[in-house]
Amino acid sequence: MIDLRKQETFYYSQNSLNTFLQCPKKFRFKYVERLHWKKALPGADLYYENMKVGLDFHLLCERYFSGIACDVPEAVENREQLQTWLKQLKEMIPLKEEHRYLPEYEMRMIKGDVRLQAKYDLIVLKGDGDVEIWDWKTEERQMSMAEVAKKIQTMVYMYLFMENAQGLLRCPIDYEKIKMIYWQPQYGTKRLEVPYSREKHLQYEAEIKNIIQELQVYDFDCPMNRERFEKSCRYCEFQSLCNQEA
């Protein structure tokens, strides 16, 4: 079995880092053993239905910001909901000639032992030099500012962008010109905005490094304290497999 952690071609994402923090055994199943199981738990059907709606909405957003016709086809499930969300999006972020829009934009970086990658829902390079990093969240649970401020995704996306900013923009940029915006369309036009700073950049770098260093040396063959991670078990697709190993 090839341990992906040892491969130079493997880049950590916010998903993989978050998975490790939630449960090291789940990380082992997904990223070391590379198992792909579908959830077969109570509520799983609703989970996959919501995921499908989210994927459809992300595709509509990508088309809109790419300048491609993005009407919702009549045959699409949840058409009325998607039409409402798309209307809100267009009103909230009207396309402007002086801005540059980068939907579904991918970035990577290597800095020492830190190998990171991310796929951004949208990056807006504004005419005045400001940068907005947008992320669409379509799950039902409403997020709070306190929650998004400490998300691994926030740390990875903002840190990775800043590390790549000069190459993308062809000029330096102040930390304070960057912000990340989370938007849940089912809650109207309310947005959660996270500002950036040099202090945050250094903090995020240290936290990301610490997680990766812990992950790189973690022994997945050692017995795990299940009680420490049990809150992640309820909706885990590997629950049955994990119980067999217990």
C-alpha cells in the first residue's frame, strides 16, 4: 500500500486536513487506503440530494462568471430553488467590466514541507485592487461568523491565495486588501466576511504547518482513542468498517 503522505505529488487540501482533525482513521481510509464508500446511514438520501443541488448551483455560478448562458433547464430537479438562488447571486454580484472573475480557480503551492492545493468557487480581482474570495455553502445548517473565522477552509484558502498573489496579480498586494466571503443562498443575501492581515497570515501558516507535521508522522496502526473523535462518527461513511475493526 502506497502512503500518499510520502508522495511529492500529493498536496493537502482543506478537506484532507479537516478530515484528519475530525478523525485520523477516516483520513487513513480516504487518503492512505483510498477507499471510496457511499454513505448508507439514516438521513443519507437527504445528504446526497442536498449535495446534488449544491453541485448544480456551483455549475450555474461557474457559467455565470464565465460569461456563459446559465438559465436553469426545465428538467433539472429543484429548478425553482436554483432559479431563486441564481437571481439572488446576479443581484448581489453583478458583472462589471473593471473586475476580473476567476470561477472554480485552482491554486497550488510548495513551501518546505507544506504542499497545499485549493479550488476556489470564485475569486474576484476588483478594479480598485481589492480581492474577494467567495465560497458558496448550500447545506441547510446556517453558519455563524465565529464558525467561519476558525474554519480550516478559511485558513487554507486565504493563506494559499496570499502566497500565490504576486504571481497571479503581477504586483504586491496588502493583506488588508483581501477578504473571504461565505454565502448561503438559502438564507437570502446575508454574507459572512472574514478580513485578512499579516498577523492572520503568520498565524494560519503556523497552524497549517503544525497540522501537516502531526499528520506526516502519525502512526495509523496504533490504537485510536475513539471517544475523542466519536462526534464525527454519526454521519461517517466508514462507520460500519470502523466498527468491524474495533
